[in-house]
Amino acid sequence: MTLKQYKIIKISKGKGVYRTIYAPSKAYKTKLKTFLLDLQQKVHNVDTGQIVHGFLRGRGPVSNAQKHVGYNYTLSLDLKDFFDSVTLEMVAEYLNEEEQQLCFIDGIARQGLPTSPVIANLAFLKLDEQIKNTIAEEGAYTVYTRYADDLIFSFNQREFAETLEQIIRKIVTEAGFVLNDKKRKLQSAKSGRRIITGIAVGERSIYPTRKLKRRIRAALHQQKRAEAFGLLSWSACKVPKAFYTDRDLLNKNIFEEEALDLSNDFYLSDLLSFEEYVTLVEGDFEGNAIAHEHDRSKWEKQKNAFLEQRDAFYLKEKERTKAAKKVTREKIEKSLTAAVHDVETQKATPKKGVVKPTAKPMPTFDAPDTKDEAPKELAVDFETLKEIEQERAEEFQKVKKERRHQKEVQHQKEEESIEKERSLNKIFMTSLLPIVVLILGMSYYFSKTEVEIKPAYPLFVNTTPYDARIQILNIKPKYEVGIELKPGKYDILISKKGYKSQRFWITMEHEPVVITRELKKIKKRKVY
């Protein structure tokens, strides 16, 4: 069975867009985690300018925000599909053969693998240096840091922002990355404190954001101890504990055993191959070979001894940190329990004449040091918690009363509207009643009245000559033999060329009518 096993999970980001996650199996994930320490050291060894702050031990959001204190403007740019843009070719020089085989899927550092964030940092190290040098050539003093795929720049001239963005876009595009224009953000100190990686950055220092303070108050009010512990720890804005590379550990000589030959441990810090180790030692001593540098067994013995002591050191540090967190958590839970009890007691027996302070500081605590001495006592301002709880209760009652008043006003308006509608309906029905009565009366009248329909009767007009023209002048239909006409009077005209026309009225009654007329010729005068 191959070790390289994983599941592909798609998480919806909305609007038909999905984030693809490669979830490794337990064995595969465990193996990848063994590479993390060495990968972290490689980033630290190369990034001497402390540009990278994301997914790196000894650095984080706090150390990143501290770099940008005191500037007027901050430009934040985001890299699109950061992990999926990192290929094996970008970092092959930093990785050994096993890391190259296991840390990539189809040649890409897929999102979901525990090694991908650190490998992405390695892939961008050269670009970080290029960006830093290019900005320096522009002559505008600018601070540049990177937190994962967020590129953050702080400067003092507003007009430099556009030039800076063009420079960065050109560099990252040529390297195979793409900027996400939707996440571009320019902040000004004139508009308030700049927010960088979730921390408010001012003119002289860094502070927890207002949003974080509100979340802390909400967690304290809702008695969410675990959430309150994490938020209070975050609000302290503490810089992460320093991370020691192999070189740092050897130089500081912090190990308890003295089995290592410290004269040559400088080269062991890079964990080079034996051949590279011999070459470097000979170069350091100007070609003069030293016997044990050519003894591979001694070199391997020193290397293995160093790795064992290093693992023991980090395990000890991990246990010490875990114990310190446990003590702090117990103290904060105990303090929160006492604070809640005091608030409940105050609700049961409210005190009169309590003067509220004008300022309400956020409850804070002092984080314990990671040294061997006992952690400091947790300092929570319980009086402030009580007053916050009382103020929230009063505000809730006020809002409740206001909502009740609004409902009453709305109910009254609805009743008035219904009453007005009833009055209008009553007036309408009153005015409509005579019309309804009239319509009913007319319907009754026409239903009882017989309507006499007059029949039509034929009309025949015989003329001499027979082809004379016959017209009925007071109706539209043309005369034809036997035309049917309703009873009434009709204007008849009989005419023909060369004859004297006749015009007369006839009366049609309830019988057919036959008329005979003879036209007289017009006498022509002789002209001599």
C-alpha cells in the first residue's frame, strides 16, 4: 500500500466557487509532519530580513503587525490560489529527494497537506528578496512583510501606492502568481488605526481591535470560558516565543550533554551530506585536512547525537508550554467563576448609589512567561465585569420597553386604519344603495314590459319605362325588387334620362305595397 493516500474535499465559498482540499490519510500526514522542523529551519536560514511571518515558528500576526507601526499608509495585496500555484520546480533546490516525492501531489503543493504552507514560503523567498530590492531602488522608504498569501506594504506617501502596485504585479506575474484584485486594500492612518493581520496598528504601538474587545465582553457575559481564554490571550498581543534553528542551538550551546565536538558543530547545523561537510571543513582550514573530518562514522555519530538532543529539547519545551497553558487556563476559569458569582449576587441584592466610571476598560490578564518560574496571577477587573453586566441588563430592559412601546403604537395605528376602512365602506354602501334600487327597478320594469318588434314588408315599384332608376332617399340600403321595409314613411325618387323625374313619399304599413308610375318624356325644342 502506498503511503501517498488522500481524499479530495470541496468546500463551497459561495457563488458557485469551491475550495479544493487534499486531506491526507493519518499515516501520510504523520510522515509529512516529520519534515516540518527541517522545512521551518530552511525558511529561517534564508529569510534573514524577517519578511515572512505566516506559518513560521517564532513569528506570527503580532510580529508582522509590529513591523508596520508608525506609517501613514498600508497597502495589502493578496495572491490568488497561492498553494496551488507552487510547483516542485520552484523549491527543488531546498528539498531532498524524499521531501520532493511526498510533499507534492501531481507536482503541486496542494492545500490541505501540512507541509504546503512552509513550502509555499520557500517558493516565494526569492520573490520576497526581489520585491524588497526593487522597492529600495525606487527611493521611497517602505516596509514589506508577507503573511502567507498577503503582501503588506507600509509607506508615508499616498501617491506611491499606485507605483508600488504596478511593481508588485509585474514581479509576481512573471513568477507565475496572480494577484486577487478583489482583496486589494489601502488603509490610511488618518481614518483611524490600520488593521493588519487582525491587529490594530497605531502611531507608536499595536493594540487589540474593537471587534476583539466586543467579542471578549460577549464571551465573558455568556460564560464561555474556553473562548474567553483564547480571546484574552490574543488581546495581550504577545510576540511568539523565539524559534531556534540548529545553528542557533549549537552556537548557544544549550544542550546538557557535552558529547559533541563543538569546534565543528557549526557545519552540523546545516545537516549537510558527509562529502559536503568535508569540503567545507577543508575550505575553512585552507585545505589542511583534519583526521576525524574524514572519519564518516564519527561524523554520523556527532550528527545523530545532535538530532537526539535537539528532539529532547523541543519535547521538553513543548511540555513546559503545555503545563504553563494549563495553569493559566485553570486560573482564568476560577476567576471567571468568581466573577459570574459576584454578578449573580449583585443582581439579587442591588446596591444603591453606585457611581459608574466614565471609562470601561476591557478585562485583561498577564500571560505567564515560559520560563521555569511560576506564572503570574491572572488579573481580571471584576468590578468592571459587574458594571458591564448591570449596564447590559439596564440596556436590555430599555430596549425591551422601547420595543413594547413600538408594538403598542403599531397596534393602535392598525386599529385606526381598520376603523377608517369600516367607515369608508359604510359610506360607500350608503351611497350605493339608491343606485342598486334604481337598477333593480329598471330590471323589473323591462322584465314585465312587452317589446313589440315591427315586422318588415315588401315594396314593389313598377315603372314605365321599365329600366328607370328607383331610389329610396332616407335609408342607406339600395332599392331592389321586393325590398323589405319596416312600417314608416319613405322618400322615393324615380328618374331616367330624357324623362321627367318623379319624387314622392309613401307610407309602409302592415302589408306589402305595390306602386306603378309612368314617366313622361321631355319634349325637345327644334332649333332652326
